Amino acid sequence: MMNYKSFTFAFLFTLLSITNSTAQSKIIYPKNEFRAVWIATVANIDWPKNNTDSVEKEKSDFIEILESYKKLHYNAVIVQIRSNGDAFYPSELAPWSRNLTGKEGKAPSPYFDTLEWMITEAHNRGFEFHAWLNPFRATSGANTEILSRKHDLIKHPDWMIKYAGKYYYNPALPEVQNHLTKVVEEVVQKYDIDAIHFDDYFYPYTVDGEKFNDTASFNKYGNGLTLADWRRNNVNTFIQQISTSIKKIKPWVQFGISPFGVWRNKSVDPRGSDTQAGQTNYDDLYADPLVWMENNWIDYILPQLYWSLDHPKASYAKLLKWWSENAKNSAVYIGNSTYKIKSDADKKWDLPTEIPNQIDYTRTFNNVQGNAFFSAKWFLNKNQDVTQLLAENQYKFPAIPAAVPNFKKLVFDVPRVTSVIKEKNELVISLQLTRNNVRYVIFYGTEGNSIIDSDDPSQIIDRFFIHKNNNHLSIRVPIATIENKTNFALSYIDYYGNESKEIMTQLPIAVVKTH
């Protein structure tokens, strides 16, 4: 029987669904909020649409994703650049992905550095670029004939364990951990990314009747631990090593992880959540996100809460509260499942208000700073009733990700505009700063006699990535975005995500007014 609290909660969200969450007075408009979308490349889920597409079409389709989410005021993309021991970039450590070119080890033709291009296109639109890697999954099937001779399974078969028709790197082996650390280091060193991102794949999800055969490694390295504790220790050691390596190379690059949504069920651990999940991070994936946060190894946690608000076995609402109460030392974002809209046995997903209501509820937790959505294709000419609700309500105005807890500091520098030049349909605004640590500029504008208020997201025109040419810093502002605005200010975001105080600036009135 449903208790009083459960009934009240269910009734409230039913009421929200009926009213379509359109009551403007009840919607919170945060200025600082992480809004991300996962762009999955494995099996061509989101991009490229087909692994035989031309480079021209691949580029066009990627830009369509960016433009679509730009219109919805998203501010980060989490792009899968390594899914199965492969790479979406030129690497000495992994072959080119067949999801990109149709054949593993084959480079794009005409050649281009796919990752560098994607980062540039994302930054030019004000997006953070989080480079998403699956470290331990080596293949998506058992057919080794389609693998490049440069694949690690071919070069180092002793590193691998076959399980449930796939091959996995053995997390217990020091040589595996060192190799995968070099994979991450290569990306951090070569590319101007904002973050390294891991998802929920550590030890593989349990499959009935299958055994992950790491007995030999356990006998060699177990050191008196139980099998479960030893496996968790292997993952912990790896996470710590990755964190240390990233910060040594580029301290401002974030390290974020998106674990499965349930740490442990309360039925097996009083610290666990009030859920009945069939598998959990701690007991099945041998991943312990609480330890990672306690030790400051990660900058953000992004648990995948892929259930409806009041799901009977794994409630989004209950899990959100649990993560809010148990997270520490890290920014907390929540993963939402747009892939379930109108395509799930749980009929709550048939309601266009499910995602908007989840965002509204997320915003009631002060230490939860945003959401990410899996995956990109579900808002590309799909589910337009949901995107319209978001565009008119929850995501009506832009937002800027806040600095993660480990990066927060006061910023005393302010930018100074040295020149404004009109080029075609853009203004090129040149800047001078006392320090060369600028990553983005936030541009504010108001109409009439309204005073600039940098805490008001409705006044954000956009976030612009700083273009650097020697000591020359500039941003390019589309004139269409500032028409009819009369007052302007700008601030800058440093490499760690901290925003400076805004400073008023003047623009040539001839390019501001509509004639």
C-alpha cells in the first residue's frame, strides 16, 4: 500500500504533468548550471550517423548537433572519442575507429584530425568539450578479424579477458593501467579539452552464467583481500592514477565520471539508497564513487539516473536526494535519459513533461549544479514537444557552468576592450588582460535603460571562446545577437571556470540599432 508521503509525492508530480510545467513564476532560472549532452559514437548511436559517410557529411551532421543544442542553451558536449580500444584522433596507442571510417585503422579521407576539429567547432559555439573515453572495454563483439593489427587485443592478448562475447582490458594488470593512463595523457597533452570523462563501464555488468576470469591475476596480486575488495581496489588505483596524471599535465582540465545511478541498495548496506536495483556500482561493477569523491580524485560526479521521478524500484527523486546527500568535494550533475522518451515500458516517459519536471526537481537541491542528457539524437528533429517545453521554460535563457569545487577562487582581473571592428555580420572585439589565463568571455546586454545585472541569465547574450593570436585576444560576436540592445558588459571565465567581475563597455551604435 502506498504510504502518505509516497502518495503526496506522486500527486504533486501528476499535478505538474497536468499543468505542463508552464507556470513561469514557479520556474527557477539559474545563471550557473551545467547543461550537457552525450554524443555517442559507439555503434554510430549519435554520430557519425553511418560509418561510411563522407567527411563532408560527418562534419555537417556534427555541426547540426551543436547548432541544435546551442539553440536550447546547452553549454557542454560530452563526446565519445574512444569506445573499444580505438580512437577518433591520430594516435600511436590505438587505431582509428571503424565507427568513423568504416574500417578500423583507416584514417579519414580527406584526412583531418577529427578530435581537433570537433573541439574547435564546439568551442566556437561556446561549448565546453568533455572528451569521453571507455577505458576498459576493448571490443564490442568476439570477431577479432575486423580489428586493426594495431589494436591492443592483437598486440597484447595477455592483457585481455573475454567475457559474455566481448573482450575487456584486465584492470588488475599494472601494465594495463599504465597503458590506459598513457592513452589519457596523450589526449590531455595534445588537445585543448575542458575535461576527461569516463562513464559507467569499469568491471563489466554481470551476465548470468558468465564468469569474469581474473583468477590468475587475483592469485598473483590479491594480497589477502577478498575478490570484491581487490577488484574495487584495482579500480580505485586506476582512478587515482588518472587523476594525478591529468592534473600534472594541465591542472585546469577536469576529471569527471558518470557512474551507474545506484551505489548500493539499502537492503545490503544502510548507507545505500532506497532502491531495488538489479545491479549496483559497488557490488557488480566494483566501482566506488564515494571513495573517489572523498579522496578528491574527481572534479565532478554525474550519476546516470535513467528512471522516472517516482519509479517503484529506482526512483529518480529518491536517487537524486541520495546523491545530493552523499556527494562531497565534487560538483554534482545528474544524467537524464532522453532516449526513453515515448519508448519505454514505464509509461511516465510518454508524458512530454517528464524531463522538464526532472530538471525542475533537480534545481531544488542547492548542491546539484546541472544535468546531462543521453543521448544527442533524441532532440534532433525528435521529441519536439519536449524541446519546446524546455525552450519556453527550463532552458529559456542561457546558463554558464560554475567552477567545480576544487577550482573555485576569486578573480580580480577584468577584461578591457581595446577595439571593436565590424567584419561582415560580426563584431571582432579585441581584449587586453593583465594575465593570459582567459578561456571564455561572457557578454551581457540589455535593452532601453535597463541596468546590467550579471546575476540575471536573461541578460546573457552568449559565452564566447577566446581566440588567441600571439598576444592578441579577441571574440567574434554575431551582430544579430545584439540588435536593439543598448547597454553592454563583459566578464571573463578563467581556465578553472571562475568568472571575473563584469565591466561595462560601449559598442558602435550603428551596429547595435536595427534600421
